[in-house]
Amino acid sequence: VKLARAGVQQLDLDLDVLARADATFRDLRLLRDGKQRPYILERTSISRKLVPEISSVNDPKRPTVSRWKIKLPHTNLPITRLTSVSTSALFRRQVTLYEQPADERGEKYDRQLGQATWVRTPPATKTPLELIVGVRPLTDTLILETDSGDNPPIELANFQFFYPVTRVLFKAPMDPATYLYYGNNDVAFPQYDLDLIAPRLLAEEKSVASLTAEEPLKKSGVGELFQISSTKNVIFCVALTVVVLVLL
């Protein structure tokens, strides 16, 4: 965690954390000097914009259907809304957003994420597409699809996703360094007494902190040693079994 000055810190979780942490954020931990440090998790009503990569993926076998492939920077992002604009003046379309994850057998299936009816009639203002994403995507590749029927296809541009801002509030000095840990699905929610002074902490002036590059943890030497020891035990048991069988 990069700090500008000591005191109460306000840290917005970035896309790396939002994608890899548990959806409930029960696995978030702040560590400084090898010890857990208490924090307050703040779920705000603020939304941030995310501009994805877009490409047209129309199927020649379905000439009336327009499809766009949307590439996100991460899997498992908590996106909640999709917007887009069109230059077409008159249309009514059913727009569907879905993805194609693989099941336990490795076969892909359509998983719907959201659906909207988009109507535009002149001389009304050119309202953009507003599609609510009701299901969190599992993959980083989404498909937006609409059937034009016997009408000319509509052109879409300026795709934008929105996701809610989640913040961590805590007190910290400049030294020693503070680290944010996440991604351990086996842990439960931390229990701190900091909530007793939460109103006071929320009212204090805050310094905006930021996150540096993500650093995956290395494998534990203890775990590797345990694996080596386990392998030796298996080899010993097999050898002992062979000796007993030969003696018999």
C-alpha cells in the first residue's frame, strides 16, 4: 500500500483486488510488521467506468443477428451496468448480454448476465443503451447480441461498463510498510473492535492511499518440505511392502 502521509487512509480497491478477492471481501487482510491491522470496509454508492475491448463477431449463418465480443481486463469482475450509444434514429431492439463458460465436463454453455429493451423514436433525444448486469461474470469474454429481424442492423459504439467503488479505511504510519493480502478462500471474516470508533474514523480527514503492482506469494518452504517428506514416506511404504511380499 502506497501512502502519501501518515494518519487515516482511504484506499480504493483496484481491479486486481476486485477480480481475485472473495465477493464478500472476507479474505481481505492488512498486514504491517508481520501483524494484522484493523480496517473498516466501506461499500460506496460511487461507480467507476471501465472501457472494454470490442470486436464484431457476426455469424454468417444468422444474418439478422448482430453480435459484439467484449473483452474485459479480468475474470470475475463485479460489473453492474453496461452502456452504449447508437447513431440509428428509429429502432426497438431486445439486447442480451451473456458469456460462455465451460461446465465440469469442459463444454461451453450460454450464461445470461442481463437483458434490456432499447427503444428510440425521433425526435426524442438519443438515449443510450442502459443494461443492468444482474449476474457477476465468470469469464473475461462477454457477448452482446440483438436480432434486427427484417430491419437494418444498428451500429453500436462507446461501450462502457460500471462497477461499484469499495474502500478500505485504516490508520497507518509511513513506516513500516503496509501490505494488503487477499485471495485466500479458506479464511472467515476478520473481527476487529475498530467498529466501536467507526463514526469517528469516518469523520476524520483522510489521505488517499493507492496500491502498487500485485505480487503473487511464493510457495511456502514448509509446504514443499512436507510434500518431499510425504513422497519419501510413500516410497518407504512401497519398498517395505515389496520386502514383506518377497519374504512371504
